[in-house]
Amino acid sequence: MKNLYRDRRWLQKQYCQEKKTLKEIGEICDVKESCISKWMNRFSIPTRKKNKFQPKIIDWEYASYIIKHYRVKKRLELSKPLKCPICNKDKKLELSNKDHKYREDIDDWQYLCHKCHYIYDKTTINNSIKCIIRFK
């Protein structure tokens, strides 16, 4: 299987039809990714562009704050309101987590304008702090 990458049809099938990465093809053939890249260029097979901003697939519980917002934003994109649901103004909206537990549940997220988001966070965080102090 070592010289399979030197076969144009096989290499094109692995990369274009089966959507394998250069690294995966290199592992199959027991060669480095750079070697596969060289043969791709030699055969004039166009390579896919790497998206630097696309986050790696990470379990929700280990995902960062930014990745969680990115994932939810992608899922809620079609249901994004045109106006802020609180002040009803036509402003730029941002994602807000309702209870600050950042669960994967879509119903736990909302779109608010920056001002309403700030006020919402201040009031919900202060109320939860008061509740914690009250029960101590």
C-alpha cells in the first residue's frame, strides 16, 4: 500500500470522493502529509482550503465560551429576530445565555441588543448572587 499515492486515480478518489485529508491519506500510505501534498501538486489535483476560523469538534462541556457561542449562533441563525425582543429597537443583536450555565439547549439562549444584554446580565447575575447570600 506504500506507493498508492503515486496513482493519480487512487489519490483523487481518496481526496475528492471520500473527502479524506492529506494527513489521513499519508497515514494510509505510511508517508508524511508533505509527501501527499507534493504528489497532489504533481497531478494538479486542487486542494481544499483550510478554514483557520472553523473550530475543531470538541465536546460541549470542554468547549470554550467562544466556541459555545459560535455553535449556538450557527444553529439559531435562521430564527434570529430582526429587533431586540426586550426594547423592540432595530439594533445589532448578540447572543445571550439566559441562566449563565451555558448548556447546549437552544432554548437557553436568546438574541438581545448590546444594551439589553448588559442590563439582563447585570440583573440576573445580581439576583443569583443575592439568592446565594440569602441562603448562606
